[in-house]
Amino acid sequence: MNYLLRSDRWLVSLYARVRGWRPSGRLVSSLSLLLVLLVGCAGADTTAQQLPPHLLDIYDQRTDSLLQEATQQIQKMTIEEQIGQLIIPIWEPRYDSASRERYLQLIDKIRPGGILFRKGDPYDQYRLTRLLQEHSRIPLLITADAEWGLAMRLQGTIRYPRMKLLADHCTPEEMYTLGQHMAQQCRVMGIHVSFAPVLDVNNNPKNPVIGTRSLGATPDIVISHGLALARGMEDGGVLSVAKHFPGHGNTDQDSHKALPTVSGSLEELERVELAPFRAYIEVGLGGIMVAHLSVPALEPDVTCPSSLSHAVVTELLREQLGFKGLIFTDGLEMRGVQRTEGLPISVAAILAGNDLLLGPLDPLQSYEELLSAYHTGILSEETIRDRCLRILCYKLLLHTGEMVERPIYNKEELYEALHTPELVSFAEQLQNKVSHKK
């Protein structure tokens, strides 16, 4: 059965922004009021009165259509289901029978909020995505680590130049178009969230991990080109996720291997590292990933990664900077976040203020740790509900097109959809522009 047409799906998509079709006033109004309800239901722990506006710009009315059904369904979710929504496992996009069975079993056990796939074959990932979505009662957020396009993870897809080259030689308008094209390819693959742009200011030549992933060595170039890319992605219906908050540029270690230190003063951080993220928030874009960094100016405990710091995630990002969107941890399998004392990493990350736990070493163990923290009173129901409701808001927004049937591609058709003449021509244009100006 086509998962996009399942009659038993309770998270009904509220609009379909596809070529030639606009949402009716009734549906538009329903989402506006639904968002008010979802955020308002979270109680005092909720930090947002509204979501960041960029993905909501097409909505300008409100009625109470679908409101009763949505609230009833949210109330039917068990605490176990709500906790599962906070977890995003990282899986290989394998379509063999053993992998399919293993993934389906984990979905049944923990009801994860989404999936991030590792490197692999596009058609295997496409088929696996469809299978998992059809199986999951609660729609999944499919995410991608695709900073310079799907080719960062999927073989045989369009490869764009690294961000540094693009920022050096392209205009913000071209970056915006690139964002739109990236989003188009993500939507073909069933991807809702892209972990891009990199808003780190690469101002340390000894940095071993950011380098050409960054748009440049000054906040101005990172802001002008990074925000253009993010706007293009979100205008294309894919949530952008700026990373790596509060800024991974001025380090000489890789957080995949250690806990790097960002040693600048608060004034320096405000002027350089935080500037691109502040600009991203001010224009109403929707996702931020928190890095595993030691930042003494922000968190006095130098052994506490920024991703587990309440001072960084809640006090700075949520409260001082006023970010209303989704907060993702960086990958929780990275060595920069590992520790042997204190609360489990999963619990500490939620208490710090993160919404979604990306890639825990053992997703089932993390689920059990969160459930245990709830039963022992460490995690309150209000906190879990706050995180879950924000995630559900974005699922309603990002499952665009589920009220109309999308094409079901065979392998050749999928390749063609990912390599339209317009997409290929623009990619060649960027490659030529970069190579001619070297």
C-alpha cells in the first residue's frame, strides 16, 4: 500500500505545495490554529508561542478545521511513543531482508522520530524509506547529511563544489537556487530535513574537520551565502539545520575524536561564532544542530560538551537568542560527547534542551534510559511532551504532499528525477564558474 495514501495515518498532512496546486483557505486556516494548539498544550515548559515563520509564510488564515482530530490523536500517544519520537537512529540504507526486518523491529519497539541514513545506493534508500514510512504509525522525519548535495552520502547523484569554493565564486542568488535544487532532490528521495548549512566561521587554519565545509573565514560571507542556501532549501519544502552551534570553526581538534575547546571570550563569540546563528534565527529559519564542544565562556564546566549544557542549549539558544525551531544534537556516537560519569548522555541531552537525539550508539538503550528517567522523576512528562509536540508540528509541516499521490519510481525513473536537465545544467554551471575562477 502506498504510505502516502494510508487511510489510518493520524498525522494527516495539512497542505500539498506542489506545482500548480495551492492549499485551500480551510486547510491553511486549520494549520495556523493547530500550531497554536500544539505549542500551547506544552504548558509552562514550552519556549515557543509560534514556530519560526519561514516555513509558514504561505499560511495567512485560521479556522478550527482538523483541530479536534489532531488533539485527540496527540492525547492518544503513550509516554513510550512520545519518548521514541525524540530519537533519530543512524542506519545503513540496505534493502536486504535481514536489514529490513531489523529496522522494522526497532520501529515497532521505540517508534523513532526519524531516520538518518549513512552512505549507500539511492534506490535502496528510496525503497527503504517508503517501506519504513508505510510501516510506521507515526510518520518519520527522514533526514540527510548533505552539505554539498546528496552526493555527500548517495553514490551516483549530483555532486556540487564544496561550500568554500561556492562562497568564493558565486552570488547569494546562486546559493539560493542551489538550496532550491538540493531541496528538490531531497523531496524526490522522501527526505524532509537537511543538516545544512554549515554556519561555522572557519577562522582557525589548524581546524582539522571544518575547512572547506565552511563558507568562509568571516561572519559576513558565512551569513550572506549560508542564509541564502538555507532560504532556498526551506522554500523548496525541506527544513534547513544550521550547524554546528555555537560554532566549531575556531578549534584545532575534531569532535568526532575528542572534545575540542573554543577558547574565545564571550565578546569574541558574540562577534564571530554566534553572529551567523543569530542572523539565521532572526530571519525565521527552522533548525539548529548543537555541537560537542567545550566553551568556557558559555559553560564553566569545561568537561561538559555544549550539546549537554543547559546554559548553551536552553539559556543561550532558546532564551537569549529566542530560537523557536527544532534543536538536534550532533551525532551522539562521536567521542566528543562520550563520558563515564553522571546521567546517561540521552537524558542529559534532553534536559539540556535538545529536541532530537541524533544517532545514539544504541537507540534502544537510549530509549530505555529516557523511559527510566521518566519513571524515576528525572524527566518530567511536561518536558517530554514539550519536545514531542514541537517535533509533531514539524512533521505536519514537512510531510508536504501526502494528500496527493507522489510518483512511485523504478530505478531508472528515480535517476531521471534526480538528474533533470535543469538540475544537471545548473550543477555544470557552478562547476564551470568555480573552475574558471580558480
